[in-house]
Amino acid sequence: MKGKLVMESQKIRSTNEGEYWVSKDIPFGLARWIVTVTTDAKDSAAPVSEFKPVTIKKVDMKLRRIRDNVESELVTE
């Protein structure tokens, strides 16, 4: 699954992107996720084309090892 959300004001634009991998072979379903948040900035009077990247935050998490007798408080169907 992939998703993207862009929020913008006169000075700041935030782009949030996420990728999620789900598997029935994994006890809790979620096998991997990547989330990227990009923040762009410009002067309030400048045109939209003037947005420039200020920060990029990226998280890439993966399931590496499954132990025996794992329990979850999450409801899975």
C-alpha cells in the first residue's frame, strides 16, 4: 500500500509519503514500512515554484526475526 499527503501554507510545504507491506505469513501482518516527510520552504510572497527542500526525514523499518510464541494485542482477522 502506498499513500501521499501534501499540506501547504504560504511559507511551508510538507509532503508525507508512506509505503506499507502486509503479509499473512507474519503474525502481526505488517512486515515493512517506509515513511518519508519532506519539508520545503519559501518566502511568503514568492511563487510556489520557489519552494526548496529544508529537511527530509526517512524511516525504513523491516521485520527481521520472528520468535516462537509471539503474542499480539492487535486484533487480526
